[in-house]
Amino acid sequence: MFSRRTGWDLSENPLALELDRLRAAGEQLFDLTESNPTQAGIAYAPELVLKPLLDLENLVYAPQAKGSLKARTAIARDYADKGIQVPVDNIILTASSSESYGFLFRLLADPDDRVLLPAPSYPLFAYLAGLNDVDVAYYNLFFDGRRWRIDFDALEEAVGRGARALVLVNPNNPTGSCVSAEELKRLNKICAEHDMALISDEVFLDYIFDPHATGCPSLAANTGALSFALGGLSKGSALPQMKLGWIVVNGPKKEVEAAIGRLEVIADTYLSVNTPAQNAAGAWLAGSRAVRAQIMARVKANEVFLHSVIPSGARSFPVEGGWYALIQAELGLPEDEWALELLRKEHVIVHPGFFFDFAEEGILVVSLLCKEEVFQEGIKRLAGAIEK
């Protein structure tokens, strides 16, 4: 009765089951995985979020395939504020970054064609590829002692087996690393030689710790290869409930025109973006500076605290951007078993590294977005458990 593409194992893992048990018992938990800004104690100005929804234009339905010109102009203005010039006509609106991936996989790949994904990266991608009948292969990121870099030997090998697109996450979730200008130059060359497109997931673009130290903050202006930069309100404006994302297309002119034409048909087929979000986008983006500053202060403070208490024998990795941080230690158990024991004994929730396809052992992933008091107590308990 059901398709093979939805033949997932839907049983809960032991970590989820224990979490359900502790919550049902009313136990106090220190959730170091919280990444939802609406649940992380971020202060919003209700009038800035809600007042734009009272626009009388919301009573009129006048769909445009690319999305409303009003919303796309606001997005282009937000890029311009970052020093990135984006033509309004090169922006396609979607309901979310996940839908953006669906559009792009449909645009670029036939069934069973391959896309390349970074490892480690967010586990959602394999599901999105499967739902769009796309095969995946992985290229590795490695830590050189200072920062995470693309393993170009692994990438070249994966490209040699055939691929239609290469996915970047910039800044990466969960390594917090950004693509360098040198890496982008090599990626453009590889894509040009193999007729591949670049898909750059930039939902954390507004949370780069030191923009002056990052050679390649966005691919929205990249012309060296057909490029698709993904953004959205979920992270940039801390409004995941408002469901508005976008694709910025750039690259060689002929390829860009062909891609935009096809994307316009795909978007017109779905017409998924709701009118109120489009009408409010300009106000939300203009008013998001205070929320972004608040989040940056939070994640930077939590990162400093993490580095200050991590015990000897363990290490925390530097973060260039985003909301996540990594800890590596000799755990003495597989990561999933250790995380389960940490939850049982210390009531601390962390992500085991294998959730994100880390090749390295003993990796734990934590969110820097947590409330500072929760983060500090949870990290203290985590550090104590590592020492034990």
C-alpha cells in the first residue's frame, strides 16, 4: 500500500524513550539540544511580529509564481544590508528551506541521480533526498587542528562517481565552520568541469561570529558556477513558525535564466507560500536586527562558558558561526549509550555525534541557543560526567 520511499523505521530509540519517561515523571531536565528560538527564552517585540499580519492586503489572493515582488524586494534589501547585491528577479520564495531543497532536487536531478552531501551535516538531508527519489553520496569535512575543511580528495572521488549537485551548509550545522574563499574557488572549478550545481544552505548566515575573518559568507553573489543560496525567516529572523524561505539563483547568465524559468514553473505548481507571510516579510526582516543581536550575544556567551569549563582530556572545537558546538572526549562507551547514561544520571540531553554522520568517535553536539542558566548547569554536569 505504501511507497518504498517512506519505508522508514518509525520506532523510537532508547534515548527518546528515556526522555519521554523522564518528562512524564516531571523530572527537571537540562536540554542542551534546544534550537527553537521560540522555546529558548528569546525576547520578541509582539507589536513588531504581530502588527504586520493586520494588513488588509491579506484579504486578497493574487499569487505570483516567484512570490510577491514586495517580499522579494525586502529580501534583496536585507542582502544589500550585508553588502551582497542580489537581483530581485533571481529570488524564488518557498514555504521553508526543506521545500527549497525539494524544488532544487526536482530541478536538477532525475530519479536515482546523485547529489553530494557533506559529512558531518544535518540528518534531514537524506530524508529530503529520499522523498525526491534522489540518491546521495558524501564528501567529508575534517578538522585540521584550527578549523574544519573540505576533504577535496574525498570530494573528487565522489564527483567521479557522478553527481548533479553539491550541497554546502554555510555555516555548517553542526561544525559551525564556513566555506573559505579558497575552497569556493576549487568548488567552482569542479562544478564547471562536471556540469554540477552548488546548493548553499545559508540559514545561519546572520550568525557568523567574525564576518571579517570569513572569506565566503554567502554564495548569493557567486558567479563561478550555477549556485543556489538558501535562506529563510526561521533562523535569520528567529521566526520558524512563520514559514517563509527563499532561493537566490546566481552563476553564468545562460544557466541562471534557464534555472529561474524552470523554478518558476515548479513554484507556480505548488503556490505554497502564504500571503500574510509575504506581506509581513519586509517588516519582519527590518525588525529582526534586535533579535539577531540578542541571539548572537547568547551563543557567544555560551561558547565562552563552554570553553572555560571543558575538562582536561576533552576538547571543544572553535565555532565560526551558527548555533551549535562540538565536544570530543574519550567516553569509554559508544556515543548513544553514553548519552543515554548522561540523561539517566544527570538529566542532561545532548546529541550523539553519529546523528550527524561524524566519522570521529566520542563527539557530542550541543546547542549554543539554550538559556544561559540551563546551558551553564547542563555543561557543568556534562563536564563532571566526562571527568568521571
